[in-house]
Amino acid sequence: MVDSLADPLLRVESLVRRFGGIKATDNLSLDVLPGELHAIIGPNGAGKTTLISQLTGQLMPNSGAIHFAGRDVTWLPSYQRSRLGLARSFQITCLLPDFTAADNVALAAQAHDGHSFRFWGAARKERHLRDAAQAALARVGLAKRADVLVSELSHGEQRELELAVALATKPQLLLLDEPMAGLGVTESARMVALLKELRKEVTIVLVEHDMEAVFALADRITVLVYGRVIASGDPEAIRNNEEVKRAYLGEQHAVTRHG
Amino acid sequence: MKSHINARNVIVALVALGLALLPAYSALTGNIFILTLFTRIVIFALAAASLNLIMGYGGMMSFGHAAYLGIGGYAVGILAYEGIGSGFIQWPVALAVSALYALVIGALSLRTRGVYFIMITLAFAQMAYYIASGLSRYGGDDGLTIYKRSNFGGLIDMSNRVQFYYLCLACLFGGVYLIWRMINSRFGMVVQGVRSNEQRMQAIGFHANRYRLVCFVISGTICGLAGALLANNTDFISPATMYWTRSGELMVMVVFGGMGSLFGPVIGTIVFLLLEELLSQFTEYWALIMGPLLLLIVLFARGGIMGLLGRLSRG
């Protein structure tokens, strides 16, 4: 599935982002190959979300470059990156609370279906947008919850909806920021099963704390500590990497046991 | 839920019917005052509906909306003063200048959010107020009397009370219908999505501010129309039309009726101006009663009168 000879879909070169005196991203380089599921792990405060935010354009780097699908996107605003096929899910659920699940997804489909300076026709009656929304909801198992307000969905359902919204933008690359955050055991298992399906269709960058999930899913793993890459390789190599073990110390147990 | 017959819709239908039949009542009873009062109410309802578009649906708390009333009014007044009496010129100019002002103000103000947005729209409206005060050729502080209402040839006699009332009412219903189509359109979905969660909308590929700005301009243009109507109604335009308290009143009308409800601003305006009229007959300190009333609505009836009615109809 992973074509290591192909050009990387995402290439990050010497990325630096400072917050005051702290380098949250410290000369970070990273390649994501088309078709792979690339996990990014690291202890709390390693700069994982900071990195994702720079990849999606919510945050601009101080220096370095980001190339996506052969284009330099370093300074593009997030809405333009989304148009190029870069989608993200948020660590802390970020949806439209006063809209239904179907509306949330249909808007994502609408964003990628020409401009929205159409003032007359009823958007909720546009068949193809509704169908696209329904399809994305069905993929994540929310088909029956389409007409429920987001604020009335359970936390687990909201996490799944995050994914459906990202999928509806027909992304080439999916950046998932801790999709398992706050999920119970069964919900987590469902999410892992879902990601196993999705990885067949779309390249994924997965930031996740759940080591069991990471080692079950990832083709390659990059380990961040204090904004720097300390190791990158397949799960086996990462599991046996001494520096990674040291960095995780307390969490070392988790890394080895669940491998 | 699917049934359209509920307390709220019945009241909306009754109010719309009442507005449509008002001239008949006025003619039957010989009560001309009520027609004059409601002409004013209908014009302000249009202004409030336009404010609701950005405030209720777009989440943009503009504290300078009265500026458009003034701009629309001055466009009519100045052109009339300079001898251009045709409404076919006056009104398009009123709309165009309002749109242009909204475009410039919006492009600058929409870089800010929250309290800063409120303050910057207020500041621009006050600038417009002082500029109008400085127009010595057009009356300055004292304002400008419009000796001849807009001339639409034989199409409509603006000096005929009933005809003018129906023109205002047509503008109001037309405006509300336009807003209704718009909020359910693709454009409206985006604008409301941005109100709900801007970051999310950017992340799925929408240039949030571009949609905000267009919404801001549409709202300002509709309010400019209300301004042109208002100037014709009073045969007079002065800087006081765009004083900041007027902007505040428009906001109160919207909040009274229910932010983000289609017909709410119309109901809110009727209630506000009727109360003002009634209370001021008893006391010049009518604001002392209006103030606490507003407090009660904000504290206990989020969603205003329409919100209350909505809860009633859900039982």
C-alpha cells in the first residue's frame, strides 16, 4: 500500500515555530508518503497540535516550508489548503453546535462544490449535497443521527462527526488530531475499525495518545519531543528505539506491552 | 413539529394581515394618526430586519446601523435639494451609496471581533453623523427639509398617505422575503455557519470574512432603502437620524422581537414603537419603563418575543 518510491504527499522542511522563548516546533522535517498512515506521537507538550495547526494553516511558522501535493503551501490560509485536499479533525471537538449533523457535513460538501454566493435556492434542498452528507455520515455510522442537533449528540458521536465532516471535503490527506480523545473502550475500538477502513482510501496523519491504536494502525511513526523529531520509522523500529523508550519513561510500559 | 399551525405562526400571520388591512381601519374610523404611526413603524421594521440579518444570522453586532438610515435619507434629500426629484435616480443612488459605505466600513471593521467590532462600527457611524452635521450647504446640524417627495412619475403618488404606506409595506414584506430566501440559501448557510464556529468554517474551506462582508453590504443596502423611505415620510433629514442612540434603538427592536428569527424584528419594532408612543403620553420618562422591560426580556426571554411564542407553541 505504501509506495516508498513515490514523491511525498506532504513534505515538511525545517519548520520552526516559537512562542516567546520556547520553540514549540524546532527545526522539524517530515515526509508523508501517499497512501500511508503516518502516526505522530510524543509526550504532552511535544508540540503535536502546534504542528498540525501549522500544517492546516491555523498557525503560521516562523520559518521553514510545507509542501503539499507538489505545491508550496507554507503561507496559504487554511481555507485554501482545505480546497487543495487537506482536511483536519480537531482535538477538542470543533463543530457547528446549533446545526444538525447532516448540516455540518453538507456544509463541508458545499465548501468543495463551487462558491457559495448563491442567494436564492434552498441549500437544504440540494439533493447532491444532502446525498454526500448522508454518505459521509453512513461511513462513520451516524446515518440514523443525521437530523439531530450537534449539541445533542454524545461526545463519541461528535468525534465521529468530526471525521465525517473531514471526509465530506474529499481530502487527499486527513490530519487527525487525537480522534480517540475522551472516548470509552468500545467507542475507541469502533474508531480504530473505522480508521482501518479509511486508510485504504486516503493518506492519514494521526496524532494520538492511545498507543495501542497507534501501533495497530500506523505504517510509520514519528516521535516528537520538545518540538523535535527524535525518531521516525516503522512501528517495530520505534518500539525498539532506545531514545524513544527514554523519552517515554513512564509510558514505556504502554509502548512495549501493546505493540 | 411539522405542523405549521402554531401560536407563533398564527401571530405572525395575524400581524401581517393587520398591517395589510390597517389603511382600511384608518379610513373606516377616520383615524389618520394610526396610519402615520404605522408608516413609521413599518419603515423602522425594515431597518430592524436588515440589522437582524447581520446581528441575528451573521453574529455581527453592528452598533452603527442608523448610519444607513441617514445615508439613504441624505441621498434623497441632497438630490432633491439639487433639483433631481426623480425617485428613479434618488433611490438607486441611496442604495448604491449605502452599499459603498457598508463595503468600506465592513472591510475595515470585519478585521475585528466582539467588543472591538461593536466599537468600530459605532465610531464610523458617529463619523458619518459629524460629517452630516458639517454639511452646511444642506442644513448642517439643523437638517434639511425635503420640499418634494421622490417623484416616480405616474407610478405612485408619494404624497398619498395610503399609497405611501403600501409602498413601505411592500418594501418591508419584500425585504423580509428576500432575507428568508437568503438565510436558507447556500450563502445563508455559510453566514450562519461562520456565526456558529468560524474556525470550523475556515477549516472546511470557506473564506469566512468574504461571506461576512457580502452579508454586511446586503444588510446596509436594505437599511439604506429604509432611509430613503424615512426621509420621504418625514419630508426632512437631519444628522439626528444617525445618532448613536438611534443605532441602539434598532438593536433593542431586534432583541425585543428575537434575534435570528425572521419576523422577530417586525414584531419587536411594533412593540417598541407602540410602547414608546403609549408611554410617552403618560410620562416623558418613558425610557424608565422601557429599560427594565428590555432587561426582563434579555434575562428571561432569550430569543425575545418570538422565542417566547415558540416555547408556547411547543407547549
